[in-house]
Amino acid sequence: MLLRCSNNLLYPKENRLEKKLYYACRNCAYQQEASSPCVYVNEIKQSLTANLNISRDTTLDPALKRTKAVRCHKCGNDEACFFARSDERMELVFVCTNTDCAAHWTQTQTKEDLGK
């Protein structure tokens, strides 16, 4: 026999004496043992393609370092300025110095790259 509760909602309820988690109806005495002790999971996912808000004037910033060790995939220019993203992924953001192009791309640093 299947027991139904109003709205079919069961809420987490702990039994401290038994040290078990149950799901119980607030309108009647029905309860069932939970299959997992986890009640709620909040997963925060960060988008890897988050907007960087890079303008064409970024390349004019004298504080940014420049390199000729990369080539722009869009226009073929061999100079770019770069900066490190302020997150835990150790990414470098490169911006093409060609003012007509201003393409940008990222490069993730690996532990092997850092050891060189």
C-alpha cells in the first residue's frame, strides 16, 4: 500500500538518538529513512569563457608586459601584450597589439611550464 501525503512533499528530519536522517511529512506521521545523509548540494560552476571586457585600448596600457613569442591566430601579428587572470587557473590572457585586430586568447600554465 502506497502512502500519500498532501502535496507529496517530504522534509528532512533527523533522529538524534538513532543518528539517522529521515524524510517526514509535516501533515501526518509518515516518514521514510533517507538513502543518503546529504540533504542539499550547492554546486557553483564558473564559466571558462567568462567575459574579459577587453577593449582596443588595452594594448595602449604601458603597465602590461609585451611579448613577441606568440602569434595572433586572427591577423598573424607577432606581438601581444599579456596579463594574468585573477583566478586559480593560472591563465595568461594575450591581446594582439594590432589595433585593427585586438583579438585576445588565453593560455593555461601547467606545472611543467612553470618549472622551465
